[in-house]
Amino acid sequence: MRTRREILAAAAVGVAAPALLRQAWAQQDAIEVGSLVSLSGTFANIGEQVDIGSKVAFEYYKTAAGKPLRYVQLDDQGDPGRAVRLTQDAMRDRGIRFFMNCTNSAIALAVAKEAASGGGVYINQAGADEMTGSLCNKNTFRWPVATYSAVNTTVRPFMKQFPDAKKWYTITGQYVFGDSLLKNLKDVLGEVGGQHIGNSYHSLSDREYSGFITAAIAAQPDVLCICNFGSQTIDVLRQAVSFGMKRNTKILVVWSTGLDQFQSLGPDICEGVYFGANYWHGVDAPGNRLLTGVIKAKLKVTPSYLLTAGWACTQATVEALNKAGTTDVPAVIKAFEGLSYEGPTGLEKVRAEDHQVLKDYYLLLGKPKARMRDKDDYVDVVSAEKAFLSPDKTGCKL
Amino acid sequence: MSAQVLLFGALNGIGIGMIYFILSVGLTMIFGLMQFVNFAHGAFYMVSAYAAFAIAQWTGSVLPAFLISPLLAAAFALVSERVLLQRTYSLPHEAQILITFALAILAQESVTMIFGTSGKNVPVPDLFSGVVVLGGFVYPSYRLFVVAVAAAVAVLMWIAIERTRFGAMVRAAAENAEMVGLLGFDSRKVFMAAFAFGGGLAGLAGALAAPLRGVEPLMGREALAIAFVVVILGGLGSFSGALLAALLIGITQSLMSMIWPGGAHLMIYGVMTLILAFRPTGLMGRS
Amino acid sequence: MMPNEALRFPNGTTIAIAAILVTMPWILPSLTLACEIVVVSTGALSCTLLLGSVGLLSFGQGLYFGLGAYVCATLIRDFGMTALPATITAVVAGGLLAAIAGLLIVRRQGVYFVMLTLAFAQMGFFLALAFPKLTGGENGFGNVPRTTVAFGQLPLSHPIVLYALLALLCFVAFALVQRIIASPFGTVLNSIRQNESRSEALGYDVRRFKLAAVTIAGGLAALAGAMNTLMLSFVPLSAVDVETSERLLIAALIGGVGSPLGALVGASVLSAMSDFLSPIWPRWSTIVAVLLIVTVLFLRDGLLGLGRLLGGAVRSER
């Protein structure tokens, strides 16, 4: 008898309830776009912002290729495995073909593969070089620049301004992304006559950086270059500044997310520090005027990189769909290749050879609090440049 | 690598170690007194750090938080003990681990609900915003302040443990938990006091750490991992062991970051494994 | 507990598990959810075995889960193996690692045992991070081809084939655990759980029995990891982190560790909750935490026990 009750119990608590929640999906006429965002878990701080940015863009664009757009939020909880599952479900059960966004590179790389095997189109914000390099595929596009571009468009203009800043010390995240930044930095320094006098690796789970910073101070560099991402960037910079490193060393953060990081650091720490960023709201470009206008009107905030990243992937998808005039996947991929549009960073162009969006990357300089015109006016734009590896060097074969 | 650099590294390591010590000492005390493994220790630290953030927002300075936040953390610990944890005293240790683990999740989710998912900055108080230069060695004055507070805590605790009747009981209990009752203490009150005090110390660590590293919901998890390593190396329940282990880990971390930072974690957990397997009383304990 | 029934194999629970595995794809809204439940329940089963029959709490099963996942992925991608041989090798690897780690771990009891499992899991995570050439580091281990079950037959690219294989592996794991519990070996494990010193006095080498249990549990967790690789064609770094260990443990606990069926119930509830609640309320882990507290304090047999309790109440009212 127990068996029967066990089945009932299991059915009641574990199996039947979700079945009741099953929803009927209809709306064949709308274009559904799956958005991979992490709303819970470790990457929720990123996912929330990307999600909002995309939603605002959907409300603004409303239609693409003559059909209504529908935003389908897929909460991957920061787990690539879950992202893969949700993508498979969306393709198999709901016939969704268009996907965008990610909160970390592992998710993007995993979803990209699903998009390729399931015949979808996916545009994301991954930082990993592999995205438009060795792991690129026909169905996937990437909006932010690769590490090669980030390093070249920050270090070169920086060196032009300070030709005497020869001695560079790096603090690098010992993971794939940090290592790519470091490798590119060494290449560029070799070309422009800089000298890499030392590096400290920190691990993905380090939180206390004073040891690395004392090592950096002892090396007496002209420039401290920080090669990592996310909250670790904030922590390294905060601690480096607290150790007085700004006094006789210039600090360059190669990869920052801009406004949201400046807000968590505060103007005092940002002052005089150089940051590389994929987006800055103060840049004068038609696409940026549109974006900041819509975001300010809807959310009453200044767009951050993460909000913009959500917007940008939506915009690119809409532009490609409009150009194709159909939701036929091969046609949309074809439309994506060579697509150019007025994006958040100016004229943006999708390169056909590796599916990289060619766009500006900025070198920003933190300004003193007294010179800030409003509460979000943290930096001046020092330079805005495009620099991309030629397609034959990316390792991408489409 | 010059001798001077190594010396700086070691000095800095002592600074890190002192912070780790106040973070961990409450955990080891609670275990010593009542053989209770508290997975919510990091939650006390995190809640207090967030309280410090809120106080800094309201008053414009984090200074008052160094008094208020630890008290709030102590209150939180006390309430948790009364409402939840005391129900587990009669259960096996495994149940205590699981309940405090769940409590830590609850605290983390609640804080996220109130303050959001993204990290926040807590400005260093103006009083300590500069740096101190000691013969070419630059050190932030705020860190110096934290080390001084930690040292004061260590001395006060040493006096309390060596010179008072309560301290005698803590020492006795670390050897044998039944001593609490045998020495004529009301174990109920002792346990409440232990949680309030341990939580308060974790809270002090959290408030002091907030200007060093900002606040974010996952900080409690990281703090717990560090505290466990310290407490196990030092020997569960040992006060002087915790101090020694905290300093050792601080110095190891500071020096390894110059040699092989990726290996620092591996080494620390490797040593922790060996100690647990072969010398569970830790570095200071008698085996 | 249920001394008589549990000591028979196959028993009613065996049939219940088979029935659930067969019906899930039809009842659940998505096949991938069914796949995930099957994977998580196999991993949770390793915690159920340890806690339910020997009384050992492991915060480190994610280590073996991760190892199984990486081994299976490497064999398929770099050595061209098919699913079954790769999975079997992964299980053996997981069991071996667990046996080696177990030599140290079983020396300790209670909280020291728990902390040792945690320390090993942490080392595993940092090792995976320290060797990105082997694991792909934070980007994950990618490009695992969808292989076939064995001998080039039955491609896993077909979702039904994939589910059938995972469900079959899961069933084998459950049947094995039931068989173990019902065996004389299982009886000794149970007596160790109830009173370790008495078992020792009776002449049993407690450490060896614990070591055997830890080894089997390691193999089970590695099996779940390998199944995870087959499901995703990919190994995220998170497969080997402490949160995976916690997830398996939580699934086992809220389901109830008194019976292997609890692992399946717990995994179903946890996975379904995260699927259905996370879009509605991102802070859904709060509910998991409350469930965990309720389970530990009031429902030693987890939701399964609650189901029995309610079932019993309904019956007695009649």
C-alpha cells in the first residue's frame, strides 16, 4: 500500500503541480525573442540591468520585419547548463529562433552552440575572444569588442599621451579572459616601446588584493594596468587607490563596464584613473542620443553599459530583421552580415567574416568631483577608436 | 625579489591576518563552548556590513557604524539563537550545520531584497582617508586603524579569557563541553551570550571590512570560507590557535600573491585537509 | 522507518521510481526539465546514500560530480568515445577519487567529516580553475559532440533517446542503491548510523564500511556528472563548485533521506521550483531555505515523509 501512497505523494508535490502551471503558447504572428538573463544567482546584478535595457528597447521598437516583437525572458540563474536547457526548450517547444544576451562568457559560448545546432540566431555580450575566434559559428554574433581591441584602443592612445610612461606593471585575473588581456597588452607594449616589468596574478575568487598591490608598489612602475573584469576590477582599483598608488603611478583599467562601476567606486577613487569601456553615455552620436533619450524618459536614469548592452543586442536584431524583411533564419543571418546601423557608439557594422560588431571602444579619464556637470558625469572621453584583428587572424572559420 | 619587498609582504600579511582574526574568533568561540558549527557566521558579518552601508548613507560617515553595526549583528545573532538555533541543541551536529546554512541563505536573500543585487561602496571615513609612509612602505591609514582595533579586540579577549570566571569556563568548555554545567553556569544563558558575542564580533569585522571591500550579497559566503580555514587551522575552539592561524594565513596569502597566487588557495585548502585528517585539534591544540 | 519493506529488493519503491521515470516526459512541460530532474536526483542519491544509510553529511559531492562531468566530456570530445563507455569510465574515476579522498575523510567523524568534504570540494574547484587547458577554466569545457549511446547506434541528438538513456542510468543507480540497502552490507551501514561505537564493539571495521559507502557515493555523483555532460554537451565550471555540492545535498534533504525515492522527490521539487518560481520571483531561494529548515526541524523524512504522513491521515479518517 505504501507504494501507491508514495506515488501519490510524489505526484502531488513534485510532478503534477508544475504541469498545472503549464501555459499555452499561441501568438504565431509575433516574433518571439529569447533573452538569456540571470535574475537570480551570482550574476543577477548584471542580468537585471541587461534585462531592463532589452525590455525598454522592445517597448521602443515594437515591431521588426513587419511583425510584432515579443520579449521572452529566460532566467538562466547564472548557470550555463540552465541556459542551454532553456534555449533547447525555447527552440523545441516554442519554436523560438532568435536569442540574445548573456551575463557571462560561459553562458554565451554554450548558448551559441545550441543556436548553431538548432538553427537559431544569437547575439550576445560575451567578453571571451573565442566568441568571434576559435569557437565562432554561423549563427552567432557578438556586440562588445574582443580583448585585442580593448587593449589596442586604450594602450596606444594612452602611450601617445604619455610617451615617457615606459614601465608597466599588471594585475591580472588568472583566468582565460584575464590572460587574453595580458597577452595582448604584452604584444602592444612590445610594439610601442613599453616595458612590462612585472605581473601579479589573482584568482577568480580573490577578494583581498593588498599583497598584489604591495608587490606592484615595490616594482615602482610608471603605469599600473588592471586586466580583469567585474567586481574584481572594482576591488583591485579601490585597494590600489587606498594604498596611495595614484600619487606617482598612472592607473589604467583596460576593461571596465563604465558608469555602474564608477557609481560603486565613487568620484574620489575614479579621479585621474584611465578606464577602457565599450560604452559611454556622454558620446555624441545619433544612436546614443536616441538611446539615452528613451532610457531617460522611461526609467529616469542615465544608461549604463549593461543597460545599453541589452538595448544594443535588441537594436542589432531588429535592424537585421528589418533588413531581411522576413524571419527566415538564413535570410536574417545574411542580413546581419555586413549590416550597418547607427548604434549606441556611433556607426556600427557587423563584420561578415567573424560576426563581430565593429564599434568604438573608449578610453575614459576620471575627472575631479568639482568638474562633474551632473551626478553621472564621472569621466572625460580621451579617445574613441576602432581596432580589430584582421579576420584571418581571429582563428574564426565560418 | 628583494628582502624589503618580502618584509612589506609579511607586514601587510599581518594586517590581513588581524582582520581575519576578528572575523573568525566568534566562530571558534561558539564551537568551543557548545560544539556548535555555525554556517551562519558569515551572515552576521554580511548583515553588519550592510548596516554599516546604510548608516554611512544616512549619516554621511561610516564611523558610527563601528559601534552600531556590531550591536545589530549581535541582536540578529541573539534573535536567531532564540527563535531557531536553540531548537537544534538536542539534534546532531549535522542538523545544526544545515539549519545555520539555511539561515545564511535566508539572510543573503533578504539583504538582496532590500539593497539589490549589485555591490555598493562604503567610503573610508575622512579621518583615515590618507596613507602612512613608513620608510618607503606605504600603508593606508584606515588599514592601520583596523589592525589597531583588531589588536585591541585580541588583547581584551585575552584578558577576558585568562582573567575572568567566564573566561575560565570558556577555556574549560573548549576541553570538555560538559564543564559549562559542572562549573555552575546556566548553559542557556551562556549559549545566548556566546551567540550574541560571536555575532557581534563577526559584525565588527563586517563593519570594519565594508570600507575596505564594499558590500555585496555574496560577501558572507566568502567570509565564512575564510573563517572556517582559520578556525580549523587554529583548532576548533582555540582562541590563541585562531590568532596564530589568522596571522599565518594572512602572511601566506600576502607572500604567495607575489609568488604563485593561484596556488595560494590550493595550498591553504591542502593544508586544511591535512590538518583535519591528521591533527584535528589544529596547530595549537594538543592531539 | 520501514524496516521490512526497505530490506526487500525489488520492492514497491522500485516500481514507483520506474513509474515516475517513465511518466515524467509526458507530465512535465519540457523534456529538458525531466532530464535535469533525472540528473539531479542521481547526484542527490549519493547524498541520500551517505546520510540516510551511514549518517554521513557530505558538503562535497560536487567534486565527484565535476570530475565525472570533465572525464566524460574529455573522453567523448578528445578520444571519440561513445556515451556508455565514457560514462562508465567517469563512474570508475569518481569512485577512485572518492576512495583516495575517503582514506583521509573517513578518519574523522561529525563536523570534522563535514569540513573535510568541504575542503576537498574547494581544492577540486581551484584545481579546475588552475588548469584551464584541461577544463576550459571559467569559459567551461565546450564543443563536446553529441555522440551515440554505444557502437555508433542511437544518436543522443534525438531528445527521446537522450532522456531514455539518462532515465535508464538513473534507474540503474536507484536499483543499485536499493540493492545495497537491502544487502547485509546495508544492514551494517544502518547499524553504524544508529550507533557507531556499538558497531565497532560488534567487531565491524567501521572505517572500511564508511570508505566503501563514500566510494560508492563518489561513483554515483560522478555518474550524475557524466549524465550532465551528455545532457548539455558542455561542462560549466559551476559543475565542480561548492554550490553544486549544496544543490545535491539540499535536493536529498528536502526529499527525505529515509528512502532513495526521496532523492527523486527532492530533485523534482527543487528543479521544478527553480524552473517555475524563478521567472516569477528571483528570490525564490528563500523558499528553499525555509523548506530546508522545516525539513531538518520537523520532517526528518522530508517531503516524502510529509506525503506519507498526509496519506496516513487521510486513510485513518476514512
